[in-house]
Amino acid sequence: MPKSTEYEAKVPDAEGHIFYDTEEDAVWHDLVARQLPEVMRHMAKPYTDGLARLNLPRDRVPQCTEVSKVLMAATGWRVEPVPALIPFGRFFSMLADRTFPAASFIRKRKHFDYIEEPDIFHEVFGHTPLLTDPRFAAFSQAIGKAGARAAKEDYSWLIRLYWFSIEFGLTTEDGVTKGLGSGLASSISELKWAVKGEGGKVPERRPFDVLDMLRTPYRIDILQPVYFVIDDLDSLFAAAERDLLADVREARARGLHAPKYPEKAAS
């Protein structure tokens, strides 16, 4: 996540309503119109089922209150608007409390294809469908609870498990690679790259392994060179019962894998 942003958080009124102007609603509409055919083709059933449950509006930015109403009935979760940049400690604490922090702004037209920091499209269209599923909701809460107990120096290790599963996890359905994570659902270029490759090249796909995930570095500003394929979703949900902080300690003792990406150029 970038250390600074040109975007400002939108503050809800006393009823929890956030005002979005006609251009912002139009950006939401156009993002959904472009992405929806791709997610129906390439995203896994847990995501598409959740998207159907939410029944998000297509012509305007949804309100966190209306999304929360569906989530509360399904899994007891809610969505709370926050600035784009929040500390890991707050992020983990909110997940532990079954609260998903959603950046309240939507990207500008000039950032239509890519925005480095999360916006409301990524948060709601990308993340909340899986939170309608009690199993994924419980896994997210387990990571939050572990993070709430973790030392600050362990945050960057633990977040990799979230990154490679809830953000960028893959799975297979009927022998076909499908997207699972929110970063895939909300990015047209990343979704196609992850499941199909491009120009005869395909990313590296590794089997689900908690310690391997914890030891794998990533960059947020490029198409991922490595994805983890969670063939058996029960293995992901079982990870919620693990001592994740003990896993972090073991991962730290073993050390990080060598990066599969080039170093970021100095700005």
C-alpha cells in the first residue's frame, strides 16, 4: 500500500450515508459493467454465489449500510468506511471484530484501469462477496484475531497469508483454474493473467501451504508472479484453527524466499 494518496476519505452522515456525485456513480457503473462478465467467467463459485447474495446496485456506488445489512444476516459481519490507509494493527483488530474496513472513496476516471490503494470498488465488489460465506468469514476473523495478538514485527509476515488467499488466492473447479481472491475479482488485468496467463507466459502456481505463503514476498504494484492454488477449500478453512502465530515464528526462523519480482525502482 502506498504511504500517501491523493484521495480523501468520504465521511458518512449521521445515518451512515455517504454522498457520491454523478461522475463517481458513473465510474462505479462502468467498472461493474466491464468486470462482471469476466468474474462470471473466471471467478470461483464461492465468489459468484456471494455476489448474487449481495445483489449490488450497478448504477451507483453502494452504501456500506446496505451491504452490512446483507452481511449481518449471513455471517454477522459489517462494513465500516475508513481512509484508504490504515495501520495493520487496526486492520487486524477490525477483522477480529467481524468488521471489514472499506476505503470510502472511489477511484477517479484517470485511474480507471489501476489504482494502487484500495477504493470502494475493490473493497465492496472485490471483498464482500466472500464475507457472505460463513467459512471465509471465519477464516478472515481468525487472521484478525491472530493479528490482534501479534507483535508489530510479525504483521508483515501474517498479512502474507491473507494476501495469497483472500486477496489473490486461486482454486480449481472441474479442472479449471478459477479466481478466488478480491484482488482478482476487482482487477480485469490481474484476473486474466492469474487464470490464463498472457503472451504464452503463465504465472507460477503453487499448492496451498501456510508456511510457504508466510515466507513468500510480494509487491502490490505489479501483476503477481506467484499465486497459490487452494484446490481443497477445506484446507484453507482448517487453517483458521491453526496457531497462526506459531506458524509465523517458524516462517521467520526459516526466512523469506527469494523474490520472484524485480526490485522497485527508486522514485
